[in-house]
Amino acid sequence: MRSKTDKADVFLFYWKVYAPDGFLPVAEHEFARALGRKFRFDWAWTQYRIGVEVDGGAWLPNGGRHAGDGDREKLNIAASLRWLVFRFSPAMLKNKPAECVDMVMKAIKDSM
């Protein structure tokens, strides 16, 4: 379960600010259950197969939680299931939040 201070929640805050009429995403969506996998996106618009991942810890010497082969496998499986996945760092959300939201909104509009 996510905490109130989770970096992924920052995306939802900016989503509500810059896309107030946009569809709200589903939190922690398991997208590969049919394959017996428990991979999750931080945020997902399931009807459009669009996911958002907010990477944390990229500054760590080992690259953080999103730097290993498990994350690569997750993104490859998502691609094989025809999911479009956006990855944002906390710095991207802090420095250019409107651009991050606009990218996702454009993808949603293109999927309609």
C-alpha cells in the first residue's frame, strides 16, 4: 500500500493540477496477471493501456529500484502486451510537471 509521501503520488498531484478534466488513473495496476505475474504500474489508464512509472532512487550508486533486470523484464512484458509506459523521475516532475502531464494526455487523446 502506498504512503502519503510516496513519490508516485506527486504525479497524481500534478495530474489533478494540469489535467483537471482528465480521467483519473488507477493506482498500482497489475497489468500482467494473465501471465501469472504481479508487475504493477504506479498509475494506469487501463482502457488505453497507458501506464506511468515514477522512478525513485536513480541517484543511488546502484541506480535504485528501477535499474535492474527485473524492471527491464517488467517493461518488456508491458510492451509485449501493447502497453505504452511513461517513466518519470522525481526531478522531471519537479522541474517540468506540465510537460510530463501533457505527454500522457496526448497519448490518451491519441488512443481515443
